Amino acid sequence: MFRLIYVSSARKLMDKDALLGILAKAREKNARLGITGMLLYKDGNFLQLLEGEERIVRGLYETIARDTRHLDTMIT
């Protein structure tokens, strides 16, 4: 199993409804891709752990890094 951790800043602060929307979509997509992990959000910053097949995890990270809701996405 391959693991990738990244951090980023939100382009704008997110309220509970926006975060729940992200969570619902991520759960659906990650289940379809066979990805597990964890997403944390605090004061406009994200930290996420993605686990799964390396090719799929790296592809998902590239999609996330291009998402305009994120600034300064960086693998830790």
C-alpha cells in the first residue's frame, strides 16, 4: 500500500456545509478508486493522507493539486 500526505491552504475559509459537501464527494470517489485515508481541515488549512495503489493515489493527488479551492499544495 502506497501512502501520500499533503498539505494545502484553502483559497477561502470553508463553512460546515462546504466541508460536508467535499466529504460526501470524496467518500464516493475514493470508494470507487479503492482509496482510503483521512482529511483534516483547521482554520483554512488542509492535511490529507491518501492510501492505495501508487498510480491511483498519485493521480488523485494531481487532481487535488489542480483544484482551484487549494493554494500552495505540497507533499510532506
